[in-house]
Amino acid sequence: MNSGNSSGWNIVRLDDIPATPWRNGGGVTRELAMWPDAGDWAWRMSVADVDKSGPFSKFEGIDRWFAVLEGAGVQLDVAGVPHRVTSAEAPLFFDGAAETGCELVDGKTRDFNLMVRRGSGASRMVRVEGRFSETLDAMKTIAIYAYKSRATVLFDEEVLRLEPATLAWRTVTGSAAVRVAAQGALWMEISA
């Protein structure tokens, strides 16, 4: 994984990560970040290009967040419950072990996945369309993925600027104020 470090931030550009084809031929995944390591991760962030409809892989013991970044969206069937997910809607949270089918709404999509091993802490993912702020007061891993526009992140007094298709993540050990400005980004938190 190619990543840079800027004042505590780990920076990963999508274009620097090789695509791994799916076994079923339905798309490719780029694994942007895994912690603590690729072999035994507590959390994983990735971008998938979905070329055709089909089942999702099962991940036992994993909580999963899913957000459409580009394309018309998908119709997911998670354990028999339908969910329509588009780039305008909130990310979907579901059990990674659930039987999940994916139907493309109108052509290919690009999607973001956050997977968190159960017991590794609570997590959340929200879209940033404009401005977002959060005050942190406990140990957490935070991440911002800029996808549609540049993103500006103010972490206390430190300014970080992200180009589209770039992930920034870091672990916060104390209190901090974070503000994000973007017209297309994802904010993620994982409790430590």
C-alpha cells in the first residue's frame, strides 16, 4: 500500500493502489487502508468498481458500511430486505455475513466500503456535502475520503487539503476539533 504521512495523517491515493479482480468477474477492489495489517485487520477501507450485478462476498463477524460514489446506484437485497443505495443517499450499514445480492440500477458503479471487525469498536460513516464538524473526546480512528471534489480538513489548527480520489486517516488519542468542507466526501469514525 502506498501512503504518505503528513503531520500524523496517512494519505492514500486511489490511483496508487492496484485493482484486484473479483473471483466472480463482477468488478475490482482497491484496498486503500487496513489496520493493524493486511493479514489480520480490525478495519478495512476500500473502493470497488462494480461492473455487473451479482452477490456480495460474505464477511463473518464484520460490520459493513457501503456508499455509492459514482453511477446510478444499486439495489441491495440484504438477508431478504431491499435497500436502494445511490450517490445522493446516506451510506448503508449492514451485517457483512448476511446473504447480500446486488443489482445495478443503470450501469456500473463505484462504491466505498468500510468493514469493521465486531468487537473492534463502534463505527459510523456520513456523507459530507458542504460542511461537517465533529468534536472528538475519545481515542478514535478518523478518515476522510474525497471523491467528487477537493476536501479541506481543519484538524484543530492544522489544515489538510485532499484531491479527489484520496483517503486521509489517522488515530486521535485525545480531544480534537475537526471541520471538513467538501462537495463530495465521506467522513468515517472507528472507536478504539
